[in-house]
Amino acid sequence: MATTTAKKNTSRAAATPKVKAASAPGKANPAKATVDPFLWASIGITGFSLVLKMLGKKDHAAFAGRLAAQTLLLGMYRKMKK
């Protein structure tokens, strides 16, 4: 009797499609990653640069403004590398 239930379980397992296990969040495929985080980071850096300029820290604002352009370039590179 135990063998018949074992056969039923194996036949049922064979009939159901196999589903891939989800990968860990830290191990995502870099080719499938989106460019949106780079865009939002660049927008945030631009806003931060604006705040620094309004506070009178022009040198720091200029440095932050340069980081925004580099962030956009990294996003473009990542998109082209796909």
C-alpha cells in the first residue's frame, strides 16, 4: 500500500511544471537591471546641489552638480552594455 501512494506522489510531481526558484535580491542579473535608479539619483543630486547653492556653498554645489552628470553617464553605460 505504501508503494502505491509513493507512485501517486511521483506521478503528480512529474505532471506539475517545474518553477525556477527566485534568486536572492542581492544576486540579481546585472543585464536585467533598469536604469531608473541612476535617473532618480541624478535628480536627487541636482536637487541637493540646488539646496547647497541656496545655502551659499557654491563650491560644494558645483561639485554635486558634476556628480549628477557622471551618474547619468553611468546609467547610459549600463543601458548600452545590456
